[in-house]
Amino acid sequence: MSREAAKGRRSRRPEWATVEWWRRPAGPVYLASLVLSLGKGAWFTCWALFFLHSVGLSTAEFAFGITAAGVVGMIVGGPLGYLADRVGARETLVVLGTVQGLAILSYTWAHEFWAAVAVTCVMIAADRATPGIRIALLSGLTTGEERIKSISTNRAMTQGGIVVGALAGAYVLSLDNAAGYLGLIVMYGGTTVGCSVLLLRVPRVASLSDRKVRRRVMVLRDRPFLLITLFNGFLALSWGMLDSGVPLWITHHTHAPLWVMGVLMGANAVVIVLFQNRVSRAAEAVPGAARLGLWSGVLLAASCGIFAATYRGSGAWVFVLLALGAAVHVVGELFFVSSGFGLSVNLTPNDAHGEYQGMFATGQATALTFAPGIMTVLLVDWGVAGWFALAAVYLVGGIGTLGAARWAMRKPQEPAAETPIVPASAGEGQRGTV
């Protein structure tokens, strides 16, 4: 083989298969996300049975605990995002990861109800705040088209890790004993702390403190962005729809075996890993991201209609409809996630990625918190009518995303209200107010 041919074969290798790709500034972020998602996939596959069988909580106590933790996660996203802008996204991620890891390790002794609730609130709060701040860090490390590509790559890494981790979690579930749960806790908590240390290899992104600048919170005055956050939260119910809604529907309103849900979720994850990067290319500019948001709502609504058609279904036909509904759903999910990346990043001032991503993540955290209850009421209690109500929510989310994005494009960008911090030696009386 000639030298040129050998060089051509090497060039066809995927980027992630090269050492140079992992050595880039964002490389440690990808690696940390991959490792953390392995533990996350394993943990959230079996944490319910851990609390019910190992800790000894009742189902009502477990439901109260995860709901309280979800509410805390909703509240802290914005403030922690602003803190990331103030002190640095990398530093905030390191601290959050360490706190989350220690909280996970605390499950080894927190076996009383209120202790378990407190630990879960800390763990979930850090878990919900971390993705937005990680996007802020990647946004600071990259520019232009590379920015959306790096964020979507991180999403694909995370999804792939969750799938593999879920398989490990299934093994722990098969054991269903204290030793298995203890090993998982130690593994997940230890790797979470270790990945936080790994992030110290990431180049530091200049913070407001580094630049000697103080400014007020900006995102709360950005009404188009707040509307986009709201409508993106409507679309984010698609995550809860697949995780809890479809399994509940299959159990209560079809004659299909529940194991088919594992096949649908596995296929969903594979499609996301393979195509998230490609779809995100259409969201590199605000108009394209806005259109993806609209089509996401349309496709998710269409998937609701297909799932509704499985009512009391059985045999091969119900399998076909479930597979078709899941296929339309995953395309809608790809569009929704890519739209969120493009809009939240491109509509954010360069020095405010932390607070904007923190606020944007609040909409998704709200959806994740209330999705199980919403899906139970709509799909178990309302039946077929619930699917059409959910479809209407998705259509509102898609149309609203397009309208709010167009408003944001027409609205002139408001400059940040920045005030230089005067060194103390120059006189405390001259320091600007926040």
C-alpha cells in the first residue's frame, strides 16, 4: 500500500478515534461527561428499588423525596448559572461535581427518611444544574460552528454512556441486594468526584471576576429568551413521555409485553448517539434552530397520535405502531434538543452563558420534575384523550418556540450593564453597585 493510500485510510477514521481529538481543550469535558453518564445510567436504573428495598422507604416517601429534590433542582439552576459567570464555569463544575459525589457516597449511611431526602435534594440539585454550566464551559472554550458541534457531541457522549450504564444497573437490579447497591454507590460517587478533578485540566475561561466587572442579572429582563425557555420546557416533556408515559400506557391500555419498552428505549438512545451531531448542524444559526423547534412540536404531536392508535391493541400490529411512534418521537426529540442548543447558545451574550444556560435548564428541570405526574394523569386516567391533550402541548411548544425566536431576532441586543470593580486601594467609596 502506498504512503498516500495509508494516509487516506487514516483520514477516514472518526475524529473521536484519534488521540489529538481528546487532547483538545474540550477533550476532558467529553471524557468526564462519558464517565459520569455511565454511573448516572446505572444509578437511575435502580435507585427506586434501592430506596424501597435497601433503605426501606415506602412508595409515598420515595415519591415525596424525588419530587422535593426536583423542586430544589428547579430553583437552584439560575443562581448557580450566575455564580458560574461570576467565578468561572470550570470552577463551579468542579465544586458541584465534588458536592454531588460526596452526596452520592452519603447514601451509604443516610438510611433515615429525612436524611435520605436531604441527600437526594443535594444530589439532584447538582445533577440538574451541571448540564447548563457544562454548556456554558463548552461555549467559552469554542466559537462559531464549533460551539454547537461541541455541545451536541457532548450530548451524544452522555447518551451513549447512559445506555451502557443502564445495562450495568440492570445487573445490579438482578442482584437486588445490599452489596450490589453499595458497590454501585461507591463507584458512582467515586467517579463523580474523580471527574471533577479531571476538569481541572480544562483551560480556564475568564470570569467576570477575572475581568474586574460586576453586573446585574440579565436573563430575567430578556423576555423573548424567557418565553423560549418556557416553550422548550413544553417540548422537554418528550423525555418524560418515553421514560414514564409510554411504559404506563403499554401496561394499562395495551396487550403488548412490557419488555418491548426496553427495545424502544435502546433504539432511541442509539439513534441519538448516531444522529445528534448531524441534526445539530441545522441549528447553528437562530432561524434554523427556530424551525427545528417548530418541526419538533409537530413530530412529537404526530407521535402522540400514533401511540393513541395502539389503544387495546395486541399482536404484531401493536408492535408496528409502537415502533413507528417511537421512531417519529426520536426524530422530534433530536429536533427539540438541537433547537434548544442553537437558540440558548446563539441568543446568549458572550459573558452571560452561565446564567442564561442556568435559566434555560430550569425549564427542562421543571418538565423532568412534573412529567411523571402529568403522564400518569393524561395517559393512565384520561386514556386516548390524554394523548391528544399532550399533542396540543407539543404543538404550542413548537409554534411558541418559533414565534419567540423571531421576537428575539427582531429585538435589539441589550448591552450588559457592567460596572468595573475598583481595587480597594483606590477607595471603597468608588466601587460600583451591582
